[in-house]
Amino acid sequence: DNEQIRQQTGWFKGVDSKWRFEISDKDAVVDLSVWRQTSRETARAIDKQIDYYNAEMRRLIKRRDSGDMAQTDFEKSYNEAMRLRMEAVDKLNNGKLTPVVKLSDVLQHNALYAAYPELANLKLSFVFFDNFHKMGSYRDDILYLNEELQGNQKELKSVLMHEIQHAIQRKEDFAVGGSVDM
């Protein structure tokens, strides 16, 4: 009986008939301090980009005004510097600062990393989901979490563990969800 084996050994067969075991999340701790620090550093880096492009645009104007640069070359270079500056400003103003950190920067979970050491380096980022009910996603080897979760530690941990489950299912080639057809 599958349940009796699970109770005695911790191992059980999933809906796909593959053996697996459950890793307890009881001692797992989520800490966003590294992610927050990375977000601040990303914002500072974008500020520096904006400062650089502002200085570059002033330098181009001086070169043009001194006759050191042809008008057509000036327009091409100035427009490109302006475009890049505006991209940086948009990122800063629209909150598109979505730094990517390693899972181990956010999640302390010795049992998980002992069983799956490669998960420590799994990429993680908080993003805006336009679907209000979507809390997380695992795709392209990146864990994406809804930025709204940052204010709810309990739900954040729950969603994070759920998305990690998808990474393990993919690695182990387990059925996803409750059906082998999924």
C-alpha cells in the first residue's frame, strides 16, 4: 500500500507512478534583504546611466557648437543618447526594476539544497502580473513571483515553495499537478 510505504519510509509513488519523497518546509526561511539591496543597487545603476547620457548629450552639444562635429553626425549621436537615456528613465519611473537573484539569496532551506543543490542557483525575480490571481510562475529556469507577495511573508513562502515544486517536477520529469496528462 502506497500510504503505508510513505509512512514507513517517506517515499511514495506519484500519479505518474514515479517514486518521490517530500522535503519538509518547516525550517525554510524567506529573507528578502538581499533582493531589496539588489533592487536599490539596480536603481542606483540606472541613475548612473541617466547621468552618463545627460553628460554625453551635453558633450555632443559642445562638440557641435564648437564646429568639431557635423550636424548630421550630431543628430544621429544625440538621438541615440536621448533614446538610451529615455529607456533608463522609463525603467526607473515605471518600476521595471526587476533584479534577478539566486534562490539561495532569498530562501534558506538546507534540506532542499541537500537534495537538489542546483536549485540554490535557480534565478528568482519579482514581477508585475497583469492577471490579478497569478501569484507565481516557473518558466525558462526562472522563478517569477508576483511583486504583491513582498508584503505577505506567509503567502510569499507558500507560493515560492509551490513554484520550486514545478522546478523539481521538471528536473525529475514528474507529472505536473494532479494529472499525468498535464
